[in-house]
Amino acid sequence: MKKVIKNNYKIIIAFILGLIISGTTVYAVDAYIESNKVAYNNHNKSNVEEAIDELYEKSGVHKNKWVDSELNGADPVLKSPLIPVEIKNNGDVYYASLNSEWYNYGEKRWANAIILVDSPSNTNYKEGDHILENDIESYFVWIPRYQYKIWDLGKYTSAPDGKTLVNNDYATSTTQAINKARIIDIQFGNIATIPKMAEPSTTGVYYTHPAFTLGNKDLNGIWVGKFETGGTNASNMVVKPDVNSWRNGKLKTFYDAAKQYASELDSHMVKNTEWGAVAYLSHSKYGIGTEVNINNANDYKTGYSAAPNTNQSTALGDVGDSTDETKTQPWNTLTGYLASTTGNITGVYDMSGGAGEYVAGCMKGIVSNSGFDASTLASEMAAGYIDEYSADSKEISYDKRILGDATGEMGPFYQYYSGTGANHYHNGWYGDISHFVETSTPCFHRGGSRADGGLGGQFYFARWNGDINDMYGFRVALDFN
């Protein structure tokens, strides 16, 4: 028997086909069809319903889209060419179904997405497909919008001498007793539930992390490069495991390359506050909850981790100089997971060691050797793409921090010899090196390099003049939502 389509259905179909449908329209039409459904010849779907199903698929809107109740509306925002993926423990990548539980922050499984190369071997990947590694250009991880409870306002202006290390041995030193690390209390929410806030004047209150504001734009979250940026120039950039970090560039060279990478996704160099947002989330109940393992590969390969038989706390030596698999292992191994912000394969890697990472955070009006001119630097700061720090800050001006950038809040700070030939400044969180920006070195870099051993970590921060350095690279973020 031939199916009959009522006139009002014809009108609806014509209307739908004649418009670019928003997610709201799709849901509204679907609800109307459901209330007016007629079955023919035991067929449970009308022609209109089948058309609606196809419309859902083409529009990117899913009727039963998975949402994580833990995120309170701060679920991942997707836009082409980003593809949602699930990554198996061995590193195999699969196109995620948006109707399935492809992330769960309560279980420390962060959302991942990829961008394909320009000419993939399969131009029609679909949900459930195994995506070949050679077809992947870049990996990104979703950092949901959140507020965190202030435990320290970071108003430190000094760094008293700490205890001298026992025989200059960082591993056995009694300075370990100064560790003030704690699990950071985080609550997720969207723009409506946790709006932008003024900086608090007291501890014990919740504060919306500033990384989720870009200029005048509020964000439900940010996509952060899963690994340090690889490649050798702007034309062959990748964000992948087991590639050499791109180093030896001025700050502005990296900055420009990051902005050009995927302009349709508002790509840019990770800001100092964005680094802080990832670091804080890593040290919450949603992350690894401790310091991430160092990437100690001596060829600056991305995604590696010091092996258990090396000493993570050693300032220099084996932990900072190896590609031997008995001393360093890749991201998709049990040891590799320890270098991830989640302690599993879904997190962000290379936040300790590998290359030190330039971030977009500089002193106001001081360009030094960064490659910026004063006008461009000021303009990018005004637009929100570079965090602005006081022009009168000094090496221990921790009180000049931006709350949330994981600098001043990591106090108290100490000065002591740490096996590197100098009395470095160290924070109270794992003793990571902590040098604030100053006039001659006005630009931040984060994480430490492969040679920093236990002095590196996601709470490491230091300064440089923005010039070429064979140990410094960078990371990309996407803020299009």
C-alpha cells in the first residue's frame, strides 16, 4: 500500500528544505512530527520522520546527545573540522558517537577531538570508524568552564631561604616538607550558572577561572592541544604524540603560527591563564591529583614519560636525558599515562618537561627580543589573546599574578640550591622552579624542559626575553565557542 503524506507534512518538508535549520528548529519540528505520527503497513516511521532523522545527521544535532551531568552545561562544543573521538588505552582512535558516553569527567575521562590532515586516506570517516594515525593532524582536549575555591590569594612578595639540600640531593632533601599541594575544589558550570566574576578579596570563596573569558567573549570551555606543537614551521604544524616539538622560534613566530593554524576555530597560543586552568583541573578530583610525570626524551619527542626505574625527583641526570625505553616510555603505556593530566590516556601531555613552553603572557609595554612591536603587543593584550602583567614586576613579584594563572597561588616560595648551579626560587607545590617576569625577561614559559627533572611540572613557571631558544616551544588552544 502506498504511503499517504498529509498536506501539512508536505508543507513542513518544504519549509525544512528551504531553510538552514538551527538545532532549536530541528527539535521543534521533531516534536511536531511525533505528535502527529501515523503508521502505515506496520512501518513505525513516516516519510517525514525519516527525513527528520536525515536532517539531524546532516545538521550535526543529535536527538539523544550525551551530556555529562557533572559538567552542569559545560559540555564540549564542536565545530568543523573538529571530530569527536574516543581513544583506546593503546592509542587507537575512533570516531565517537555523540549519542554515547564518549567522555565522563567524574571518571577522569576528558573529551578529546581531532583535526584530520588535508588529504586523509578516508574522506568519509563516520561514527564508530577507526581513524588511522596517519590521517590525524592534531589532537585537542576539552577543558570545561569551571569555578574553583580560592585557597591562597597569591600575595607573596618575597622568597626566604629554604633549607639547604642534603648533599645537594634533591631526592632526599628535607625541603620536601614544604610541599603545600592540595586537591583543588572545582565546580563545573556554563556561562549562565557561573558567570564571569570580579577577583575575590578573601579565601574560601568560589571564583570563575579567568581562562574562560577571551576579551569580551565568555566561553563554555576551551580546547587545548593534547601535546606540545610539533613541526618546523607554520606550514607543517601538528599536535601529535611521538613527533619532535617545534622549537627555536621567537615568541611572536610561535604566536603568529598558532593564530593562523585554524583561524575558523579561533586558534591561538595558549595563554598563561589557560595553562593555569589546565594545571588546576589536573590537580582536582577530576584529574591525576598530583604532579604529572616528566617527559624526559632527549630528542624532544612529544608524549613521553620517565619510566619507573628513573628518579622523578632528581634535578638533573638520567631523568632528563634519555630515549632508552627503560628510562622513557610513550603516551599509550602505563608509564606514559603518568605524564597525562588525568593519569590516563584522555588527558593533556607534555606539561612537565619535553620543551619548555612559551605562553601568551608578558609584561605590559616591554617587547624585549620577542619579535613583537609595542603597538601589536598592546593590541593583542587588549583583545584578550595575551595576558597582561605589570610593567614594574620583578623576579619575585608573585603578588603581580593573575589569579588563576598558577603562579602566585602556588606559594609560599623559597630560595635554595637545587643542583643546577644556582639558588633558584621554588614554589611550595612540589618545589617547581618559580621565577616571575621582570624587565629583561618579560615573557613567561611553563612546564620546564626535559633536563629540569623534578624542578619541572605543571606548576613550574619562569621567564625569558622571548628570543629563540632551542629548549622552548609552545602549545595551541581553540576558543571558538
